[in-house]
Amino acid sequence: MGYLYEKDLRMMKYHILQSPRHMSLVSRLADDLGMRVPDLQKAMIRRCDMAYLENLPARYETWLEEGDRDDELARAIGRELYTIYVPLLDPDKMQELHLKVKTMADESGSPQEAASAGICMIREEILT
């Protein structure tokens, strides 16, 4: 038997994501990932606690300034963004995806195509 307040927390998390500042960020992330906003909101509600959700815009701004500065490919796929700043993926899974994308970039000689394929893989992981 689940706790009664779990349903209330999901609705409260949803309301946090409905603020204009949060909606702007969620829309931007959904566009970057090539997914629908409601699907991303559902994943965020499922995987993030309320403290993370309340601070999403600040976390994103911090990532813009400081995150993934050592590796352009990692920044293109949001390695730290989707594991540390907006924790939607397990760090081990992201590391695995990053290695795949890096191998693809080395083999194809096109980091942009590899990053695009990496974003697709990240989207699939978020949706599962």
C-alpha cells in the first residue's frame, strides 16, 4: 500500500513546473531533446524531488556557465546537465552513452552527427 501523500507530491511537482520560468526551461530542454513537453515533465516529476524542481532554472544557468567545459561533445549532449544539474539519467548510463557518442564521432569524423545520435539515445533513456 502506498502512502496517501505521494499523489499530492506529484501534483505539487507539476505545479512547480507550470510556473512561467520553469515552463520556459522545460520547453527549451524538450526542444533540445526532440521530445514533447508533457513527456519531459512526466520524467522530471518521476525522477526529481521538489527541491531539484524548484531550483531547475538556477541549476540550468549554472550548467550554462560551468558545466561540461572540458569536452565539447559532452556539452553538446548535456553529459553533466542530465546527470548533475537536471538529474534525469543515471551517471553510469550517461557515461556509457558518452563513450558511444565519442566512438561514433571518432569513426565518422563528424561530432555534430554523433551528438545528434547521442541526443536520440538520451531521449530514449529518459522516456523509459
